[in-house]
Amino acid sequence: MFRLFKYLRGTEIAMFVGLLLFLVAQIFCDVTLPTYTAEIVSKMQAGAAPSSILETGLIMLAFAAGSVLATITETFLSAQISTRLGRRLRGEVFSHIVYFSDRDAMSFSQGSLLTRTTNDVQQVVTAMVLGLRLGVGAPLMAVMAIVKIAQSSGELTLATGVAVFLLLAGIMAILMIVLPRFKLIQKLTDRLNGTMRDTLTGIRVVRAYNAEDFEKRRFDEASEAFAKNNLFASRVTALMSPLMLLAYNGLSLAIYWLGCFIIVRDNNAAFFPTMFSFTQLASQVITAFMVLVMLFNLLPRAQVSAKRILEVLDKKSCILDPETPQAYTSDGSIEFDNVSVGYGGNPVLSGLSFRVEKGQTLAVVGGTGSGKTTVLKLMLRFLDAEEGTVKMGGVPVKELTQAQLRGSLGYAPQKSVLLSGTIGGNLAFTDPSLPEASLESAAKIACADEFIAEKGGFSARVEQGGRNFSGGQRQRLSIARAVAKRPQILLFDDSFSALDFATDAKVRGNLKSELPDATKVIVAQRISTVRDADVIVVLAEGKMAGAGTHEELMQTCPVYREIATSQLSEEELAV
């Protein structure tokens, strides 16, 4: 929890100092009030005039008003500090997630990252609101009240000390039991969110296979495990309240018994006001610990949440920009020199070498799991090669900043991802300043202009994930987004798979005629999509089985020939 304080800024630190000052003022007022209560009792015993008692009462009222004003200010300051910290933490966590490489992102599930960004940050912020006021104020209250008590009577101070010791021992025992449960609860929250997300994402598949009952049982299992652990933790922490009441009532009884004993033993009736004041001070001590119990219900969860947040914030991306990046003006060339890479020790690509020049089209084909998408990830620097060198525009990608590299690329991913907003906002995602003429040109190249007009133009609404568009429409919008800024290199990761053959051919023809100087990289399964490429790289089990034109590979590469003959007839291949 304390490590998160480094995310406070100058204004918040000033507020925190002010908060401490107002806390001290409020506690001083609260602890001083019992002294004047004892003075009123003494005056009443002595038969003092009502005006004298009223004078003391007005002083008490002034202290009470000071306490109220200080409390209001504390509430405002603690809310400001915690809210600003929560906003900054969410921003920091989100920024880290956005810059994660593929390897980094694999360390966390999507459900876990969602929980850490929302629920865990909220747990920390809630604990911070109470912690800033009560976590600091309650111990101060207890210490100042005990100091006052110690000035009154040694016997009563000893009784208070014993009660506080037993209370702390009980609280520590409860915390040792529930803390591991709170850690488990956060993991179960991830599981619950992940199960819900899986079901909602694949709801059509669930319905198609009549798997509603199965998914309900799976969710019920996760929910029941969460409920059981939460119930156990709640029951154990619920013991704190009766423990506090027992300590409070026991201490009050001890004070009355010892007070009466002292009065009788010393024949000192004047001790009665002191005993009365002592009772109020002792109640403030116990109240301070009762307030801490409220925090103890939150702090273990907040501690676990803070640790989970720091796991994300401490995760350093394995893709780093060089300290002295090279100047970069892409010439459109792409070169792989003996490149090898893997995931978690498992090799995906080995010894991959090829080169394409500006304006050429490179196609990458191969079976499922052969490493086609990984080739594009290396070009985009979502991954770094473990061996060999990847050069884009004649410069090794590791010697460029990620912004430099990706600024020269246009990318249409395997899964066409559209963001909530408008069609125009999606197409201009790479550069919001793009004029509408550029968007219109990109839409025509991707053969998306017709359905965009039918939808209502570039201002038409795009629902979350683009669910109000068909798969082919989403792919064409994704292609249009990639070409909108006219980059030097275009990367298409199986981005034509949902298009019919005629539209596929038309889009590729548009790319060739409208963007003749752009280098194009096409990952595809269909031979008809790649047969016209200048260079076709064939992958098999992570290794290059061949490279060349369609005609050359039909003669020299059995893997390519097998893929081609499985899709096209002899007559089609001869055309």
C-alpha cells in the first residue's frame, strides 16, 4: 500500500500534510472535552453557580465546533487525495497494459487485467479514503487519550493497557486467518470475471450447441467458490465487532470497579469527576480501535489489491526503445536475416531469411501454426527476434523507436477489430487529422464505399466490436483503416479471408494500382490471394520450405504445390 503513495503528486502531498494538521486539531479537541466534563462535575459537586457551569459548557461547545469543522475539512481532503490517486492508478495500469508486448500480455489473463484495472483500484481507493482519515486519526486518538489517562491514575491506566493488549491480540489472530482468504478471493474474482467474459463473448456458440446448462454450471461453480470464501472471511471478520464490544464493556466495568475501590480506599470523593472523565477517555481509546476494525475489514483486501496492481506496474515490457534511435526514412524494403523466435522456450520460427524491395508484394503461406502471423509480429515489433536481424526500411527494428517503426506501417489484423464510435473515427484512427477525401479514397480501395454510403456515411455508428457489420464488412473497414494514411509498408494478416473471390481480387487490384510504391505483405490461406505476389514465402513447422514466385514454387516446393492443388484444379492453376 505504501508503495502506491509514490503516485501522489505535489498538490496531493500538500493536501496530505494539511489533512494531518486538521487530524491533530480534531483529536486535540475531542480529547480535551472530557477534561471540561470532569470540571463541570466538580463544580456541580461544589455547588457552583449556574453561570460558572455555563461558561465551561460554552468552552466545550467551542471545542466541539472546532472538531466538527476539522472533520469536514478532513473528509474533503481525503476524498480529493484518494480520488486523484485512483484516477492516476487506473491511468498507469492502463498505460502499462497498452504498451505490453505479446509476451508480457501472456503473463495475465484478460479477465485478471480487467479486475486489476477496476475492482482492485477501487479497493485501494476505498481503503485510502478511510485510511487517510481513520487509519491515521484513530491511532493518534488512542495515543493522546492514553497519555491523558496516564496522567490521572496508574491503576486505571494499567486496566486500559491490559484491555488494549488483549484486543490487539484478538485482532491479529483474526487477520492471520482471513488474509490468505482475501488473496484467494481476488483470484476467484478473476476466475468469475473470466468465466462471464468467455460465455458472453461466445454466446452464439453456446446457444448453437445447446450448452447453456453447461455454461451455467461452470459459472455456478466459480460463483459458489467465490461465495464460500467470501462468506468464511466475512464470518471471521465479523468476530471483531463483538470482540470490541466485549473489550469496551469489560474496560468500563473495570474502570467503575477500580474507581469505586480507589474512592473508598482513599476516602476521596473528589476522585469521582476524574473517574467520570477517565470513562470518557477510555471509551475514546476503544472507539479508536473500533474504527480501526472498520479498516481491518478493508485493508487485507486492499493489501492484496495493491500487490496485484503493482504486479502490473512492475512488469517491464521486454520490447524497449533504444536509448539513441537511428534516424529513419523508410525505403519500403523488408529483410529477414536468419531470424528465429519462440514463445516460452518453444520455437515458432527458425532460420527465416528473405528480402523484398519497395513496391513489391510479399506473401506468406503455410499450414495452421506454421508461424505466419509471427512474421508480421516481428515486423511490427510486437515480438523481438531471439536470433538474427529484422530490418524494415533498411534499418534493424531494434535500433528504431516503436513509434518510428509503426508510423511507417499500415496493419490489418487477423481479427478485424473495430472500436466503438463512427466509421470515420475508425478509418482515421491512425491520424485523426486525415481529411475526408483520404477516408473516401481508402474506402474505395477497400471496396467499402458502397456499404458505408448505405449505412449513412462516415458519421454512421460503429457498435462495440463492430457487431453491426458483417465479417466481410469489418475486414474491408480494417483494410481501409490500414491504407488511409498511405504508409510505405502494408501488412495484411489473413485480411481477405471473409471476402468473396471477386471482392478479394478487386481489393488487391486497387491496392496495386492506387498504391504502387507501397510494399505489401499478405498472410493468407488462399492460393488465389497470393499467386500474383512478387515473392511467396512458404512456411512449414516454423521453417522456410521455399521462396519464390507462384510458378517457381509449383516446380520446386512440394509443400506449396500440395496447398495449391488442394484448393485449385489443374485448369485453374494453369490460368
